[in-house]
Amino acid sequence: MSGRAGDSPPTLDRELHHPTRLALAAYLSACGEAEFAVLRDYCQISDSTLSKTLSALEKTGYVSVRKGYLGKRPRTWAALTLTGRRALTRHLAALEEIAATARRAAGTCADGPSEAGG
């Protein structure tokens, strides 16, 4: 997206493009492991949605899920895998390249931003 001939556009990761998946991966990138309820509350989603999101990311190898007990209560923990960390890094770099390209393109506009609908 740099506008130079032969350059290919940045590649966004389809698995991380959804805002909830991206938020979850970003949160997990900052910690070793997080408990299900913490992730649910952070993302402000239902248990069902978080469960489906974790399952999808686990299938891609981006997240590992561990189940166990805290006392007698069952718990689920999730962690971003090395594959997930690498994917997140590439995805964020692609987003930054898109933003940088847009900033460069806007800087070349002679009249500044156009007004839609006049």
C-alpha cells in the first residue's frame, strides 16, 4: 500500500482482524496467562462469545487453553502462543503500514481533505 509499483499491500491476519479476537490477543500478549472471567470482563462479552473466540484462536494455534481447578471450582486459563505472538506482531505491523500509507497520501493532497457531499 505504499503506492510504489511492485509493492504488495500489507497482509492483515484474517483470524485477528475481528475486534474481539484482536483485543483478546493484545491482552494476552501482555501477560503469560489469563483466567477466563478476566478475559470475558476485559472484552465485555458473554461467556459463550468468549468460549467461541478462544476455540477459534486455539484451532489456529494462536492461543492455548488450559483447564483446571482453583480449590474445588473449575477454571479455564488462556495464553497466547509463540505462533499467536508472531501473528499479532505481523497484524499490528500491517495496520501501522496502512495508517502510515494513508498519512503519506493525505500529505500529498494539494487541497487537503475533501469535503463529502458539499
